[in-house]
Amino acid sequence: MCADTPSQEIVLPFDPAAEKADAVGGSGWGPIAWLTALAVFLIVLTGVVLLARNLRPLLGRFLAVDPAALAAWTRALESGTAAERQEAAEAAVDAGPNAVITLLDRITVEDPSEDKVQTSSKAVRALAAAEGDRVADLGLALGSPKANVRIGAVSVLREMGAHSRGALADLVAALHDENHWVRRFALEAIGNLGAEAKPAVPAVVAMLDQPSAFTRRRAVEALARIGPAAEEAADILEAVSQQDPDVSVQHAAIIALDQVRLPEIALERLREADPEVRKLCRTLWEEDDDVAAAAAARTLGGMGLEAKDGVAALALTLRHPDKSRREAAAKALGKLGLAAAEFLPTLQAAAKDPEPEVRAAAENALAEIEGGRPAH
């Protein structure tokens, strides 16, 4: 294999802060015909989506929930099998917002005297899967006068990861909720959106002025998961890393700076890397062949500490628009174990990726790294 020379410049061929989008192919039509057809399609699609999103919640607010069905759903979500939980969650979601809100009221309990929240994580995951990209029910739930309902709703949105993108405005509003659990879970849900949470960065930064160190740390961690899309917060994070009165917040800000400045860090480390590592990372980023790119990631993952200067490049690849490269990068980071520990927030964000294969690879990598596996 031919090695790169140190003088060759490495450039980033994709925007890690941009939302992933699929390309639109063409045919024999002319550009005007294509644009006209696309405009008509978008108008029709927008009308259908708005009708579906607005009519269903309106009707669902007034539909009565069968007490027997509600009791059965609650039992299934709290103590049923995985299949029973999923069936109950889907039935509740299909029944409309009133059913979802009533169910959240039953499965989420806040104990003010002990300052604890009790929500079944299995029930939350089932509801998150049942909601899919639909967030209207949960948006209504966030407006409930009951704190436990709002906590349950934001818990589900937090679990939904990228699928909760449609509720970003509701999550930003939830940052001002009177309940601290709602505020904190909303920060986590926003962070789990990754680059798609870029519009919320100013609102998250504002949370760094909160008196609670726990809340400030959650805000810093959210910015870390948003990653390069939160670049505008870099200077503030640097100040927090030096001046926050809480040491744990300072430490979290140092880690967040690495995630926000990841493109710069990855490129800088590769300039000093072994030529073989440089060439593999160039293949991973620039090669049109997805198979070759995935093979490069596997090779890096098997190099152990020899690939240390390429770890940041692998972490950055978790934000690549191609899902096969994101999956391959996550698997490689898992093989590198503790050598990839500094990029845990990037893997945590990848664990909420919309693609199940990427999520699974990131979750496995987190288990390998957090389990203390050394690079080999």
C-alpha cells in the first residue's frame, strides 16, 4: 500500500454539523418540469401532513379512554413481556393523545418528598418505538398541568433520539418548565438529536446560568452530544471549563470542547499521524466505495494503540451522512476500547441514531469502552 507523504494536506470532505439528507435523483425531464413536479408534490405532501398532525390530536383530545383498555395497557407496560409492552404501547398511541396522556399519568410517579421520579424504562422504550416520528401526542402531554405527565412525555422524547426532531420547539419550551426533572430530561432529549438540535444551541447555552450544578452539567453534556453543530458555544464552553464553581461541570466542559471542536481535532491529529493511519482515514472519509470505507474502519479498529491518532477521525465519522460508515466507525471504536474513551459523548449520541444498525453498533461500543476493555 502506498503511504502518504507528510506534506499532503488532509481535508474534510463532508460537513459533520449538517443534517443528513438523501440525494434526489433525476430522469429525462428538464429542470423546469422537475421543479414544477417537486413543488406540486411538496404542496400536496405538506397539506396531508398538516391534516394528519392537526386533525388527529384535535379528535384525540376528546375521545374517551376505555378504563378496561387503559388498565390492560398499564399492566402490560409495567409487567408484560416485550411483545405485550409493544402491543399495548401501539394500541395507546393509535387511540390518540388523550390515551397517551392518561397512560403517562399512570406509569410515571413523582415523589416530591423524596425528590424521585419513577418511570418504567421498558415502558418508555415501548412508547418511544410506538410513537415513531409522531410527536404531536407528546407535545400535548408537555402542556399538561401534571408534572408527572410532563416528565413521562419528555422521558419518551429523550428515548426517541432523532425521531423527536419534530418536537424540538416543545423541548426548548420545556427548558423553562417549573419542574427540574422536566428541564433536565429536556436537555438530554435535545442533546440526543445531535446536529439536528443546532437551532436549540442558544437555549441550551442559556441554561449554563442556572444555579444548579447538576443542570449546568446536563447543559454542557447536551452541547457535547450536539457536537460540531454547537461550534458557536465553543468560547462559552472554554470559559465554563475554567471558571465554573463546580469541578464536575468544568470537567464536563473540557470533554464537550473536544466534541464541539472534533473536526479541527481530527484533522490536527491526522497531520501528525502515521502515514498508514492517514491513508486509512482518507479512505474512510473520501472513498466512494462504501465497502472499501468500511474495510478501512475495520483495519483501524484492529490496529490497537497504533491507531491512536485516528481515533478522533473515527469519532467524526459517526456524523458521516452514510450510515454504513457510521456503523463501521462505531464498531471500530468499540474494538479500540479505552483508547476511544475520550469520545464517549459522540458514541452516546450515535446510540440514538435513526438507523438501528448504527444504534446497535454504538451501544456495543459503549459497553466495550465503559467495561474497561483495553486496546489490543
